[in-house]
Amino acid sequence: MGDLGLIGESERGNWIRLRTMILLRWFAIVGQLTAITVAQEMYNLQLELGLCYLAVGVSVMGNLIAIFIFPENKRLSETENFLMVMFDLLQLCFLLFLTGGLHNPFSLLVLGPVTVSASVLTLRSTLILGATAFLLVSAMVYYHLPLRTEQGFILRIPDVFVFGQWTAITIALVFISVYSRRVTREMTAMSDALTATQMALARAQKLNDLGGVVAAAAHELGTPLATIKLTSAELAEELGDYPDVADLREDALLIRAQADRCRDILRSMGRAGKDDLHMRQAPLVEVIREAAEPHEKRGKEIIIEDGPGPGGEDLQPQILRRPEIIHGLRNLVQNAVDFARTTVWVEALWTDDLISIRILDDGRGFPPHVLGRIGDPFMRRRRSESDRRARPEYEGMGLGLFIAKTLLERSGAELSFANGSDPYTGAGAPQATRGGAVVEVVWPRSRIVPPAVEPGTPLGENRPIEI
């Protein structure tokens, strides 16, 4: 799971199409021209029309140049996105300077470019744009061209309202930027994590399919290879009576050797029966054992315990052997092994209605302040030096528990996370005690136990493998 390629923050800026930014700018241009026209024609305000139309004309020219030079499907880089948003901010502030500064009610539109930056650009770009917007808004408190009526009166609001406008815009610049950035990061983190989950499932399915294809190929090619081997052996035996055709005999022997080699290669590439319907389900403990197998030789003891719960039958249930169940349990076991001192316990329990698996360890447990957020993607903080010394083998990417939770919930399970003891008071606890993290996975029996069939009932034909 460690090599899943997720999209970095700087690469997300490349998702924005130039056409989108051009369209948004056209809306801004139409709005600016409408506001200037209404102020001039309906309210007879004396504006610097030449400079106002110059500012709007620069945006129009920029859009036209971008339309004719670049293709419609061009996606902007981080730098290009930053420059476009910065241009829009400077152009808007210049228009506000010409039309009353903070006395103009449209001064709130300064928040637009900064919000866009917080949503799609890097933190560095957002800080630069936010600081630029703050400086320009602050400068417009004192430096701007006043709004004048037809009679020459200056339209201005009281200083206390100007200060309030400046304060509101400043607070909004910070609050909306942080809010937009936080929400966007939550959404992109969830999107990346779900992508990683889909990749894990796809990888498991491809491995299963590959094993089935190889098994099928070995079965189908068995007869032709056997025929080639038999024919080449008979040919070599017949040619052995004629010394003058020794070269042909050596060729026949080479053909037989290569046929044997093909057989051995096919056998080594896959296990027979991988696509057999008998492998679609397995005993509960065997599925747990398969999930835990990659972590059994990592220096921690993994103990699997099983038994019926209250009212449950003694016979161990056969459950569906799904890739999401195996990979989800494997991630939970991996997390337990990473943080255990010496031992990990996996307890399997079943009743007539439920199938339950509890994974416990003798480590320090989950920090109490993150118990309510376990299972959220990318919640792992940066590791400290003490953590690195305590667990040098742990190289988690912060997605393991989320992927496990998502995979298992997709199979119908409910997960709960808890501690066997207080992690802050259990530091001196004896070794091999179940006082660390506790993860419980519970399925309704009907979700993972296939319907019972009469003994001797055929399973049917094996399903064709599709790739």
C-alpha cells in the first residue's frame, strides 16, 4: 500500500482549465461594465470613465489574447494560476481606487480572488495574495478618488463606517481563506484516500485474476506441451540409431527440455485453483490467518483465538473470501504490529447473528485526543524523534486505518476503536498484557456468511475470468 501515488498540493493547481478562468473573468467584466454604466447613467456620478474603461479594457484584452493564443483545453500551472488571480486582484483594486475606495460597497469583491487562491493554490500563493489584498485595502482607506455627484458633492460614509468596512474585509480575508482552504483540503484528502482505496481493491482483483489466468493457461497448455515432449522424445530415440544425424537428435532433445521448462515456468507463476469456486469462501480463522500472514515475521507474536459466542454453534463459519475483507484486516493487523511491544491478539467470535473480530495489542494504545477521529484520512501528524527511536520500522503513510475502515465498511462491517487501558498511565504495565489499542470489526452474519447448501450440492461452473 505504500507506493500508492497521491496528488500533491502543488499539482492540484494544474487541474484548473484556462477556459474556466476566462469564463469567470468575462462574468467579472460584464459586472464591472454594468456597475459603471448604472452609476453614470442612473445616478449621474462623476467617474473617471477613461481610466475605468481602461481598467476593464485590460481585462478584455487579456481574455482575448488567452483565447487566441492558448488551446481551450489548456490547464494552468501553479504559477500561471497565481499570476491570473493576482492580475484580477490588482485590476479590481484599481477600479475601486477610481470609484471611492472603501466608500464603494463593491469593495467586498476583494474577497473573491483570495478565496479562489485558498481553494486551489498552495499556501505560499494564498499568503502572498492575502497580504497583497490587505495592503491594497488598507491603502484605499486614505488613497482613492472620491465619488462625486452631478452637482459636485462628494459621497462618503462616516469614518467609523470606513473603519468598520476595513475591519470586516480584513477579518473576512483571514476567515474565508482559512475556511475555504480547510474545507477544500478535507475534500481533497477524502478524494485521495478513496482513490487509494480503489487502487488497493483494483490491485487485489488483478492479482487474483492473474493467478487465475496463469492457472488456466497451465491447464490449457498442459496437453500441447505433453504432446510436444512425447513427440520430441520419440524423435530423439529414433534418431539415436543414426550417427550421421546427431545434430537433429540434439535439436529434438532441446525441444523436449524447453517443453519441460515451459511447464515449470507455468507452475511457478500461479497456484492451481486460484479461480476455483471452492476458493471463494474459507473458514473464518483461515481468512484471518491469510490477512495476518505478511506480518508474522516482523518480530511480534500474533496470536489468533476463536470460539463461539453466547448461543453460537460450535462449528466455525465459512465466510466469503473477499479481497476487501482480507486487505482491510491486513491493514488493521499491520497497525497493531507497528505499535505493539511484543504481542498482537486477534480474537474471532461468532453467534447466530453476528461475526466479530477484535484486534488487540500490548502497546501504548490510541492517544485519547484522536480516538474520535480515527479513520479520517491524513490525520497522522509528523513523527517526532522519540517516535522514530521507539518504532524505527514504522513507515505509515497515514492512510492505513482509513483504507481498512472503508474496505471493511463496504463489506457490511461496523468498526469501533478503543483503548484497553489509559495510554498515559499504562506505560509501566507488564509485557504481553492486552492493554493497548482495541479495534473491533462486527458484521451481520448474513453479509459475509454464504447461504447454507445441502451436502453434496455442486457449486456450479467456474466463472470466466475477465481482465
